Amino acid sequence: MWQHTHAALSLAALLLAVQPPASAQGGGRAALVIGMGAYVYAGRLPNPANDARDVGAALRELGFAVTEAVDLDRRALDEAIRDFARRIAGADAALVFYAGHGLQVAGQNYLLPIDAKLSSARDLDFEAISLDLVLRQLESGRDGKASLVFLDACRDNPLARNLARAMGVRSEAFARGLAPVQAGAGTFIAFSTQPGNVARDGTGRNSPFAAALLVHMHTTAKGLGAMMIEVRRDVMSATGNAQVPWDHSALTAEFYFQPAGGLVSGTFAPATEATRQQERTRRLDEELGRPAPPGP
């Protein structure tokens, strides 16, 4: 039974999940956008596929060559990361967005494809993707150019509880969420919540973190650090201060999703402060389940 299921997952991954973009080896911006929600051995997550597709669409509007990788098994996710690493050797900016399950073991962070089972500690090396591997692929041979990582990977994870039992420790003692990360020059890493905490998947189309990113990538000409302050405020508001996005920066120059002089490419017109506030309010209302205000 498992052999048939595994083959079907691999075929599905190849047919519908990875959409290769034009190469970014000659400069420019490239992104790998990953959404893992259709888990076989854990409850499905409703929003990661939406988050990945919506973030991918936003990044295309902002001049990124985007590869979307949605609901992949381990083999297909390995291939997506390897192919992306080949494409970004000369890219001015390389970005990875991940939405789905993640966990930390002994201070190391892992991202989980949809076929991860984690019956024992040794399964981590074969069924999960080390975050360190992703960072090495982003940074290798790129001479400190901008490498951006956004991790919405701190959902409450039943596979982490299974692994805790297999390792002979109480689930309460098993570290929740993701561990802090130190990265090389040129790298920026954003977590959807603070180290050791669990993030929310959200009740609307997107998670609180992805919803806030979508608002501010589209509508602000601020640098990345200032933009993340706005994202943090929105997520804290949407979660009653239970979730506080956290980031680590080793950037050597300021990064702008939307430069002050205008978009790199795409069709979004520069937003006024009023339209930024309207969009922020709309997404927060959606996350909190509040009814939309009446029209004019």
C-alpha cells in the first residue's frame, strides 16, 4: 500500500508542484516558494499551499523569477532545492519562502515534506530537510549577495510529538517551534514567531504571517528591516500578541522589495498610506473572522 502511495506522491509532485522559472544566473532576483500542507502522517494544514501560491504571485509582480514547490515528497523537494541552487549562482537576490511543518532537534532545524513519518531519530536525515542545507545552497558561491529566508514553519506539529516519544523524552520537554539561527554575510532569516514558540495556521486563506508579508511586500517602499517591523505589528495584532515574528540579519546592504523609484517589474501602482491601511485592515479582518465593512 505504501509503495503505491509513495509512487503517487512522487508523480503528483512532478506533475503539479514545481514550476521552473527562467534562469536568474545573469543577475536579477529568484525565489523558491514552498508550501507543505497535504501531510500523509500528520493532519493536513489548510493554508500553506495558499500561502505559497499567493507569495509566489506577489514576488513575480516584484520582479522575481519564481519556482513554486507545493505538497512535495522528500525526493521531489530535494530536487526542487537542488535545481534552485543551480539557478541562483549569479542572482543579485535569492529568496526562499517555506510554509508547513518544521521542528528542531538538538538545536538543528528541519523542514518536513508531506511524506515525513519520523518514527525514530535516525529518520530525520532521510525524511526531513535540514535548514542548514538550504542556507548552504543559498549562500554557496554567491559572495555575500542577498539571501532571504522566510519561515512560516512553527505550526503545532504532531510529528514532533511522535519523534519525542520515539526518542524516549516527554513531549513537554521536546523543544517547540524552531531554534535560533546564525547565518553568513548577506543572509536575512525571518521566522513567523519567536524561537521556541508555535505559530498559527490561520482561519482565513493565509496564515497571519503570510497575510502580513503579502500586505507589506506589495505596498511599502521601506527597506526589509523596517518592513518586518510592520509585519511584526500586524501579526501581533492578529494573534493577540501570542505570535511575535523574529528575524536575524547579516545583510551587507539594504534590501527593498519595492524600490523607492518604483517596482522592478509588474503592474502594482505605488500605494498611498490610505490604501496601505485599507489593505492591512482588510487582511486582519479576514484573519480574525470579522465581517467586512459595508461598501460606500
